[in-house]
Amino acid sequence: MSQFIAAQELFTGTHWISEVTVEVNNGKIISISKEGYDHKNAFPLIVPALIDLQIYGAGGQLLSEYPTAECIEKIYQYCLKGGAAYFQPTIASQSYEVIYKAIDAVKDYKSNGGKGCIGLHIEGPWINIAKKGAHQENILHTPSLQQVQDLLNYGKEWISMITLAPEVCNNEIIDLIQANGIVVSAGHSNASYEFATEFFNHNIHVATHLFNAMSAFQHRAPGMVGALFNHKTAMCSLVADGYHVDFNAIRIAKKLMGERLFCITDAVTTTNTGLYKHELVGDKYECEGTLSGSALTQIASVNNLVNRVGIDLGEAVNMCSLYPARVMHKTGLTAMIDINENADLLCLSADRQLIKLIVS
């Protein structure tokens, strides 16, 4: 049976439509029409559901400490409350034992009907010590080809992204990972402008959290930040909480990168065990005094982009939905409101607060 959902203003991912009704049946959009529009029951705003490609835990449980399907469900519920229907549960640099357990958790979650999980995002431990951020130094290393092959043999179906430093992993390793359908993201890297430009020109097309834990833009050494600014196609995530990146820096980066810039929450949760003991300090998390994660949701990212950066609502939504979807290239993950697409609809109030999230 069809469900009819009315919007005073609807953003499809490419344009706005006023006073419109979306017909949904079996999780798919059947029609989008102005006929039969019900103003009385219309939501003020409907936009595509959001996507978070980097989130570590929720509800007091980090996935690395609680590698279970139950923990991933907690993360999913947190994402839903923040307007995100799809997510990549993420682990920071860990031992292979923990990584394998996290793979098992994703496999268990997805195999038993868990919703929203794109796959596992493994951030490190193949990163540069010079740009480790809050990651534990004694775990970081250059992997052997056999270590990488063993990991892929075990979990390639369940891993969707790996963040690594290209100067730590050679092209053979990077090509092997991507040949297995996994997105490689450059991050926690001290690469020079020239080296970064070379790998963005060839086998890596996305980077992790702009400005944070990457070689900075300087007038005599433009670094990875400069390489991203000056590239034509390379995309990069960004944490839009005002702590990881100043809002004015986001404004500058947006002018330079346009549709190549997208948002993640980089959200963690309060923990007092394991390698990463995150403590909530104001509206951000710290680990042993180092900035270690955000307290964002993706709808908060959208509102920060609108209110603090001056980006219009449609483009802010795309930075948290359409552009992350482009990075992943997954069937059914388009972040578009259109006929025959999945009915993943974020219903908002006029002041952009979540009223309801409809997921296919």
C-alpha cells in the first residue's frame, strides 16, 4: 500500500520543489507530484537522508572496545537521531586482532538484517607517526603485502573504506586494496604537495578530515592541504564542528573545493577503557589532552554549515548526503529523491530540526 508524504519544500539533491507529494511503496519512491498536495499535513522541509562515513561509537561503546552487532546497532540509532540513514562504523588504529573482531561485528550485523551499515571503515594503523593525532603511536606501522592480503581475504566483503598514509603504503598495496572494491582514503599523512598531487592524480581519489592530521598549507610547502585545494577531482571529508576546523577555514575550503568537500561527524563517545579514553570536554572529545573526536550528528553538521559558514541549505545537505554517496559508489546509495530511488527522506521543521526520518 502506498504512503503519501507531503512537503512544503522538497530538495531532491539537485533542485527544490514547492508544495509537493511523494508517493512511497515498498521502500521505493513511486511518484513525485503536485497533485493531491495536503498543506495541513505537509512537513515544512523534506531533504535526502544524510550519510556519515566516519563514526566510532555511541552510547558509551566504541566499536573497537565492543566489536559486536549490538554496538553497531547503538551507532545506527545515534545516526538516525541525527538524520543519517547510512553510516560507516569506524575504528581508529588497532591491533589486527581487534580489526578482525570489528570485521566479524559488521558481518554479524549485516548478515542478520542490520540496517544502514555501508561497511567497516578502518582508519589506521597504516599511517604516519608524524601525523598520528590521537592515534596510539606504538600500533602504527607499514604493513607487509601479506598482512594486507590476509586482511582482505578475511574481510573484504565487509570492509568499505581504509584510511592510510600513502607514504607508508606502496602503490602495490594501495592498488590491491582498491582492486577488492574498498575505497582508499589518504589520511594521517605528512606527504609533500608534490607526492600528494601524484597519488591524487593516479590511484587515490579521496582524503580523510581536511586540515586534521595532514601536512598543512604553507607558502613554501603547500602540503596535502594545498594538493587538495589545487586538485580538480580529489574529494575530502571535513568535521564541521568549529573545533576540528575553524568555520572561516571551512568557508575558504568550500570556495576552493566546491562539490569535492563533504562532511563526516568523526563522532566518538565517552570511554574509560582501552587505547582511546575519550572524555567529553565542552562540545568535543579529547583523549589525554588531544582533540580526538566530535560530539556531532550530521543534522548538526548541516546546521553549522548553514548558520556558521553561510552555505545554503541544499548545498549543506549535499555535503552530508550526495557527496558522501559519490565517494562510496554503492548501488542504492544515491542520496537523491527521485522516482525508483530508495525512499530515504529526512523530514525537517522550518528551522531545520529533525521531525521524522523515513528509511527504505
